[in-house]
Amino acid sequence: MNWCTVYYDDTKSSCREYAKLFGQYEGILCKPASEYIGYPLIYEENSAVGFVFESDKDNVPYAVRHIIWRIIMNKKGQYFLAVTGGNRELTAIRCAAEDLEVRGYEVSNVYSKYMFEKYHMELGISAGKIVSDLENGEEQFRIYAKAAQGMSKKELRKMLRNELKEYKKHKKHRRTT
């Protein structure tokens, strides 16, 4: 029996690699996003649903966005976003999370290529980390959002500014090597 469904952008090789890795785990069903472009409604019965995509000029690819706009899921399920690269990954994450939030679904976990590179995780290890987080019910994104709500504006601005500096430094370093 499947407990998790992963919709992935099948036009990008990095997303297909992640789908292949997710497919090795028992109970995870991987579905290419391009197959659902013409569907007016997409019903998902699994309790955990993930979206794997590559940032497309600071936006979510149309095929994945189409699924987000039309999917019907359990409101109390676990939802994760995994960005495998591209330009402005953080903006793409924000766009996808906002699209899901408008529909009434709260994202529990967010992953990006930058995060995995920052913590020195390889492709296979990162897919295992996502699966273990879902199985254990760990919700980093919600915990992080609640912690940010408790901060003063000055503290939040300082923390975000420092994280953005590190992100830009990392991107610049990746371009030069």
C-alpha cells in the first residue's frame, strides 16, 4: 500500500533522478507532472504528498503548478516541496508554498539543492532524509515558521539577511568553480 505520492517535473533530469531514488522506497509512488496537464481535478488519497521540481526563472514549472491548482488532498496530510536547482530556488519555494496555502494546505517540509549542498548531502542521502522526515513526522518548515513568528522584526530581518548573504555567497562560489 502506498502512503506517499511524489509529483515530479519529468522534463528535468535532476527531478527524474530524485523520482528514481524515491521509487526505490517501499510505499512511495512517483508520478510525472506532465501526465496531469489536461486534468480538471486531481484526487490524491495518500496522506503524504510531495512536489519535486526545478526552479524555472524564480517560479514553479507550469506542469507542477497545474497540479497544485487542481489537486484535492487530505487537509491534515504532510506536504513537502523539493527544489532540485535552478535560478532563485527560494522564490520558487515561496511561490509553491503560497499556492498550496491559498488552497488550504500547509507545507510541512521544504528542501532545496542549496540546503543539501550546505549540509554536504549527496543525492541518495538527501532522498533518504526526506523519506525519514516524512516517516517520523518531522516538520521543519512549520517549526521554522512558528519560531520566526516569535521573533521581533529586527531579529527576523537580521537572521534573514545573514541567511541571504550565505545563499548569495554559495551561489557565487558555485558559479566560479
